[in-house]
Amino acid sequence: MRIKQVIFGVIFGGLVGAGAAFAMDIEVGRATISLNSDKWMPVKESDQSGNFTGRENGSFAIQEKSWILKDDANKVKAIMKIRSTPGGAGVNLRFTAGCKAAENANVYVKDATGGSLSDIDCLRAFYVGNATEFINRAFKDEFTHIQTNKLTNPKAGVFMSNVVTMSSGTFLSVALLTDSDLAGLQVANAEVVPANIKPEVIAWANEMAKASRSSVRSFSGKMNMPAFEFKQ
């Protein structure tokens, strides 16, 4: 795994980052994700493949990597799993899942591409009341890492899932669980959100979705992740 340190001497008190300053880049497939903390620990990476059917049948490469962010007391503050293609598949694809509206009012869903099956831009978020149980189900390899290294799981958290695709086969998927004390971002406009998630956290999730979109649609694959800052 190639991790580039790009900015040194970033002030980092606990887990409060230095605003828009970036401390490290992580690379997955064609994507380069810039983070405001260099405390992310790599957990797993694997090469996978996705299949497509239609006028042509075939497969395309996918790279998956995951990391854990912990504080100085060895408490897990975030788990992040990213899947990305190294490039397009070279054929026009349709993705069967799309971005379906949530039937549960406690799940936030934003479809930025209006139901398209060719170019998907889908953000989901929901509150996790029992983080340990959820991590064991949704992040099994990371759960094992947490146990092996005697880290402490957050009591509760917020799960965010963002998928951006293009019909060429390029896509970027970010699955993220953060401690429920994620500070979020200032809310400019009121938006209907689940009652158990702070609007500031949904604003943070939407900024992450915007950055994912920029990564997929750019030649560079660059993604500036919003700052991970937690309330003390």
C-alpha cells in the first residue's frame, strides 16, 4: 500500500484536525483520497472484480482498502472502507441497484442522479445505536483488527455509504462508520433529516458525496475528504 505524507507538522490535538489542511493521501484504484489526519491505520486491501452483462459479457477490476482512525486513548473514531476501479471498463454499463428511496424514515437517502442506472450518485446515512454489533456485521475484518489490537469501539455511531458511478464502468464506493460525536459541518440551509442524526453530520456526508463525485468525474481521481473532527 502506498501512503504519501504530503503535509508535515499539522496541529492535531486529540482528533481535531487542522481545518482544510491535509495530512496524508491514500490511494485506491484510480482514486486519491486526501485526509486531514495521518493517524489512519491500514487494515486490509484486496483485489476484486465486478461482472457485467448485456451486449457484451465480462469483468472489470476493483481494488478495496480499509482503515481505522483511533484517538490517543485507543478508542475507534472512524472505520473507512473504499472500493474503486483503476479506470473504466471500456463498455457502457448499467448498474441494477440504482439508488432506491429508503422505506425507513430513519435512513437518509439522497439520489443526485435522479434514478439513473448508468450514472449513479447515491448517499445513504443512518444512526447506529450499537456500534460493536454493527461493526461485527458490516466490517468483519476491521472488527478482528480492533479486537486483536485491543481497541475500544464507539458506543454509537453514524454509518454513511456513498456510491458514484459512470456508465464507462468507473466507480467509487465509500463505506464509513464514525463515532456519533463527529462534529460535522455548519448547516447553511435547513433539510429534512432523520431525528437521530445531527443536521451538521448530514451536511458533512453531503460534502463527502460531493468530493466523491469530483473524484469519479475528474481525470486525476482526486478526492478531498471533509475534515474528521470530533467533539471533545
